[in-house]
Amino acid sequence: MAARVSRVGELGGLVIVDKDSGLTSHDVVARSRKLLQTKKVGHAGTLDPMATGVLVLGVERATKLLGQLLLTTKAYTATIRLGQATNTDDAEGEVIATTPALHVTDEEIENGVAALTGDIEQVPATVSAIKVDGERAYARVRAGEEVQLSARPVTVSRFDILARRDVAEFVDLEVAVECTSGTYIRALARDLGAALGVGGHLTALRRTRVGPFTLDHARTLEELAAAAEAGEPLLSLDVDTAVKTAFPLRDIDESQATDLRTGRWLEPVGIKGVYAAVDPRGRAIALLEESGKRAGSVMVVRPRGIGD
């Protein structure tokens, strides 16, 4: 039997999925591999099964972009329930404490939110994907182990209360959060509830943005399957568009492009952070980062002989 041929070419690109609730990120990757007819699919940033929204998939050579996209900022909308704590800090866990919360004032909530905004130290949820001695924390918790995770610095640039609803003895808060990668929204819910003395957990979470990629770029798996059936394009962004959307740009000439494609470096031009080198034809050649007297490749998008 003939091997399957990838539907997106050897360079590939990004597929932005609007993930449904109930699916793991691995589930999305597995289904996408079948739709795209390639094993070379990865994701940038895990979404919990309960969560919905933007999941960025890299396909073929573009999987190598994902390590850089993991470093970007993210945005969410969420619902926090005050008055109940769970052992997972979200609605999928067991309730471990219930405390009536209707007495909590809007001012107290605003003060609690303010304390969790900016540069903070956050202890991740114990059921996170963080590895402890080589094994995921959530796996150790499910095996009955006591897991202690260390606080880590994160930045919450936006934590806004959009609405308050008093439901029975609880207070449900609709919130919008923008934060650095590695921030746990469940942990924000937990810590806000703890600071207010009533406990808290997350009841809904939707990721609306990863870096520059938003729900406007996204399709559900069902929509992708329909597109595949119809023979329509499956990539949300080809590799060139993805790179030029996600990174600052540096124009280079054909000689410089050849240098990068063959493993050489360029002279620096004073651009900070990772940026993209683009040739006169508008093709992304490499991601560069400057150090000292060199602008060296973080990733060569088009090595010699690929993507000509």
C-alpha cells in the first residue's frame, strides 16, 4: 500500500483549531494527523480538556516554530466561582470546601484581582502538565501521590471582571485575562478565592488568543474535516505567512539568504529577540537571534534544497 502524502507540502504551516470541550490537546493532534495525512503535527501550549478555544498546531517543518510560539502571550475569557474549592482548581475536580460567598463585596473582589495582576509568583495547579522528576504532576496526583510545586514568576497584564452573578450561595465572575505563557488561570481562580476567604475554582475557560493568532484564524475539527472532504486548503497560515505574522522582520538579499540556508550567520543589525529573515521574494528563510557580532539561526525555515 502506498504511503500517505501530506496534504500541506514539506514546509507546512499552522493550523489554528478552535478546540471543543472534552478533548485533550493530544486528541486534537491525533485527529489532525489523520486529516492532514502526516505524523508531523505538534501543538504550542496545552489546553485542558474542559477548556475551549485557540490551539495552535504546527504541521510538517513548521512544527519547529512551536518552541518559539510557546514563549508568547495568551488571552482568555473564563468563569470563576467563588464559594467553592476543588482539588483540581476547576469544575472537573472534587469539591473539597464550600463557603457561602454572597457577602463578598465588589470592592473586595477588585482588591483581590489587583493583587493578582502584574508580575506575580504563582504556584501552578497540582494537576498541571509540569514534570516532577520526569513525570507529569497530574499523573502523580492521580496515582495518589502528594505533589508540591514551587511558585514561579508569571505576568498577568490584564485581569478584568466583566460581570458578576450571584448564584445560590456562590458568586460567579466572568473575567478576561491576558498573561504570559505558563500562567494557570485555574490557579488565579484558586488564589482569588483563597484571598477572599471563600475558596474558588474555574468553571469555564476559553482561550481567545495565542500571540497574534486569534479565534478569527480558527476552525473547529468538524470544520476542518468538512474542508478536507471538499478538497479545500487545510492550513490556516502557510509557513511564510505564519512567520511574518508572529515575528519582527528583517529584509535580506539573495546572497544573505544563501548564507543562512547553508548554515552560516549574518552581521547583526540591532534587532532584539527572535526575528525572521525574509528574502526579496517574501519567503521566510530563517529565524535569527543576535548575540555579540553574530545574527545566528534559531531555526532555518528553508534549508538548502527545501522549499525552493
